Amino acid sequence: MAPKVSPSCRLVFCLLISAAVLRPGLGWYTVNSAYGDTIVMPCRLDVPQNLMFGKWKYEKPDGSPVFIAFRSSTKKSVQYDDVPEYKDRLSLSENYTLSINNAKISDEKRFVCMLVTEDNVFEAPTLVKVFKQPSKPEIVNQAPYLETEQLKKLGDCISRDSYPEGNITWYRNGKVLHPLVGEVDILFKKEIDPVTQLYTMTSSLEYKTTKADIQMPFTCSVTYYGPSGQKTIHSEQTIFDIYYPTEQVTIQVLPPKNAIKEGDNITLQCLGNGNPPPEEFMFYLPGQPEGIRSSNTYTLTDVRRNATGDYKCSLIDKRSMIASTTITVHYLDLSLNPSGEVTKQIGDALPVSCTISASRNATVVWMKDNIRLRSSPSFSSLHYQDAGNYVCETALQEVEGLKKRESLTLIVEGKPQIKMTKKTDPSGLSKTIICHVEGFPKPAIQWTITGSGSVINQTEESPYINGRYYSKIIISPEENVTLTCTAENQLERTVNSLNVSAISIPEHDEADDISDENREKVNDQAKLIVGIVVGLLLAALVAGVVYWLYMKKSKTASKHVNKDLGNMEENKKLEENNHKTEA
């Protein structure tokens, strides 16, 4: 209960005096508000029946009051005092609840609700607290790179517009960083805006990095107090480029290949495992003691077999840190003798050799007229069928694209050779005369009748195969005639004649010339017959030797038998004499 006021006092003067002497009748009451929100302060007093009016004031730091709002209980009118900082921001309700919109830091004061009757003044104080959430922290002024084993500023973590001020914490890979002499140094500072009264917090981090910090995320956070208690906001992660020296160099061949062959272009690439990687190296080639200074690559063009060897590279300033690789340049040489176009005569000998020189074992394939041969060709006596296009081809299976081939075009020439045969038709009405010709180039055949010189044009010719073919005519002569077959090529002209009896005169037919295939069969049969005959002769020889040995042994045995028989007869005569003597 407040002390009584004399009715004779002037109201305003008495109120001021009362405010000065009265003390709150209630304890402290705190209202928390977020920055920019509306502050709502209930009066917390029961309205008396004889209420005259209600007022709100706040207290300055020196304790002096500043009245800001008035409301009469009878007129229901509201008046706001001329206080610039609260102009158009106040609202006083019928139950004397005071609202202040757009809360500011300067609103953080002690406000008092006053209810005045004719004889009393009642007061209820309210303490206002204003909070401002800081901005999301961010890491600024980031170092472009960090170097291992060096204490260097990593960056600044900054958070703005906080009230009250917040606290900043640094993290490495989610773990809190604490100050450590020579390794972690953290400097914190705060600034207050004189107009808004808001704080800006900045924390600078100096950090000594190692290779373990590669790809490690660094973050920071700000911890602050709000209307509902303590909260924390984290920054985005930041990963720093860590510089460290090269500890090892490596050398490799580009582009990567399973095998390198003569004529290839190869590039040597030297790499260091430092960051940033070295940009220059020394390259050492086989047989060259002096190194070649170059970027991290060195190119060799059109390599030859003498480029085989060890290749090395090193750092410019640390030549003891060296790497090496062995390069083998594969090669393949083929020499065919003879090669190109070769013309030989039938029956000639022709040695052929295909010589291979290679870095590895090479496969060799012989082809004749695009057909693979089972073995390399060898000609002790050339035949027409030996002519053709021969190819010796070799390759290294392990080396892609390394193949060589040489060709031999063999031409077998021969002068025309002629053999003529005749055969009577079983009907006895005609005779067939055949002129067999062999030779190369292909001889031209012409038939004539000896004596008259007439040329016979109605002929039938066989295909020209392996230097041979024939021309055939069928005639029914009424008298004996002599036919002439002429074969001619670029080498020679050959003539042969055959007497043909009249159709009415029987004569012995001459067998046709056998073909190459039949000739081979005949040769095979002859070889078989010769083999059988030789086998029989050997068997007979063995049987004769066995029989001779047997007979020799039999004669020896007969001599021994005769001798034994003689001894038996002598013994018999002796026994007879003995009997006679006894008688």
C-alpha cells in the first residue's frame, strides 16, 4: 500500500512527488523479446475501483523517470508523451498493457506501470531484455594455400549483428580446435555498432598444417543467447589447398603401351608427389651422361632399336631423388632372296630363303597365290606349276602392328614341247588326233595337212593349266594323210607330225598323254611297286641266309652221327671175337 497524498496537492506535482517516494509493490518481472519483434508488458496490477488514471514510465541509468504513456479511467482516452525514440511505437490497452513494436536494443530498460487513485499510487516494474540472432558465420580472408610445418593464418571467422555478443569456435573435421603454442593460435575480437548497438564478432585462426590436413574440412560456429536460451550456428565447410614438398618422383611412358616398336613416338613423363607438383625435371637418356632439362614431359620421335635402355629423371634441385624405367624398342627385319619378279627356265634349280631378325621370336607364314603353304618353298627342279606369287610374312604376336612381308613373283618359262596321239572311234567312223603341248608363255597351236599345206581351223582346245594344254581334231580320212602340229611362243617354234591311215585301214592307237594328276598317281603306284619288290627281295635274302645257316648246322650234325655209328660197329666186332675165343 502506497502512502496517502493530501487532496490539496496539485495532481501533477503530487504524482511526481509520489513517484519519487513510492517503491514497487511487486518483485522484478522480465520480458524477453527478439530484435524487431513487439514487446508486450502487462501491468501486473489489479485495477482499483476508484482508479483515476494509469501511466507508464521508464527509468534512465541515473534513476530519473521518463513518462511515455497516459490513460484516463473515465475518458478512456490515451495520451503518449513526446519521447522521440518511442514516437509511433507505443500502444496502451484498456487493461494498461503496454506494447512497443519493432524492438530495439535501446528498449532494454526498466519500465514501470503506475495506477493512480485519489489517495494512492501503485507501481509494477518490468525489466525488458532484447536479443538479436547473429548472422551465419562465414570464413573470410581465406589463405590461398597452407604449407606443411608452417604456422600460417588460415582465415577469419566473422558473425555480424548479434546481441548480446556471441562466442566463436573453430573446428577441424568436426573437432574443436583449442589454442596450442606453436600449432594453433586463435585471436578473438568484437565490435559494436554505435547506432544499432549490435555486435560483430571476428575470430582469426593461425594453424600449423601437416599432410594429414589434406582434404580435411575446417568450420567455425557462433554460440549466442536468444529469448529461448543458448543456440549455435555453424558455417559452411572449407577445404584448403595444402602445399608440401616432393618426397618421391616417378617416370612413365605415354601413351601406355604393352610394347613399343620401331617408328613409334613415345613421351616420357616425370611426376613428383609434392603439392604443387614440380614443373621441371632432368631427363637422362641411355648413353648420355648429361641430363636434359625439360618440363615434366620429354618426347622421343621415330624411335629405333638403339633407343632400348634405361631412362631416368630427377628433380632439378635434388638430383639424388631419381626414378628410372626400362624401354625396349621391338624390331622386325625380313629379307627374302630372291624377291621381286624372277624368271627361270623349267628344270632349273632355285634356292629361296626368308631370313628373319627380330627382338623376339617371330612367326613366319608362306603364301602362294593367297593360299597358305605348309612349309617354305624349295625348288631343285622347277615345274610350270611352281610359277606364282609367293609371299613370306612374319609378325611379332606380342607387338601390335609389327609385321613385315616380302613377295616373290616366280615365272617358269619353257620352249614348246609336243606329243601327238591318235585314237580310232569304237564305231570305226572317225579318228581323234590330239596334239599335247607344254611350254610358257602359252604356245599357240596350229594344225596343217602336210603336202597340201591346208590349215585345219575346226579344233577343240583344253584349258591352259600349269603350262600345259592340248588341241584336238576329229577326222574321217579316206586316204592316208600326215598331220602337222606347230606350237610357238616367244622362245621357240616347235613342229611335230603324225601319219594317219585311211579310215578303212586298221592301225594301232597311241595312248593319250596322261595329266599331271594321273602322272603323280602313276608315280605313287610305281613307288609302291618298287617298295614291294624291294621288300620281297629283302625277305628272300633273309630266308636264304637262314637256310644256309640251317644247312651248315645239319652237315656238322651228320658227321657226328656217322662217327658214332662207326664206333658202335667196332664194338660189335670186338664182342663177336671175344665170344669166339671163349668157345
